[in-house]
Amino acid sequence: MINLDNRLKSIYDAVRENKKVIDVGCDHGYLAAKLLLDKKSPFCACTDINIKCLEKAKRFIEHAGFEVGEISRKFCRKSVN
């Protein structure tokens, strides 16, 4: 069971059923794992500027029983005009 703090719980509650989610600044991956475990979302993409946070989220989500794709560190360096 994953207990979310009030901030993450309010985000969780705002997610509509069966919608794909992008968790920007995922940190530990709790929100994505909870959405997947509760079958509220069929797919969650996690992003974070800190690679250590992504690795932590990957371990947590895998431990919850879900497959995790690649972790990459890609940045957009040029602005689009």
C-alpha cells in the first residue's frame, strides 16, 4: 500500500480514469506507482532532472511489480523559433 502526502493525493485525485500520465519531477515515483497499482492510469511516464531520482523511481516502481523502460537523460538545448 502506498500512502501519498496531501500534495500528491490532490494530484492523484485530479487524474481522470484510464488516462496516460506524465509525472514531471517524479522524485521517488510514488504517484506513478499508486496510479498504476490502483489501475487508475494504464501508463505513467516519469521525468526528473536528477538522474538519481529517476533511478530511485525506477527501483520503487519495479518493486511494485511493474515493468520500467529505459532511463535516459536527454535535454533540449536549442529553442524552437
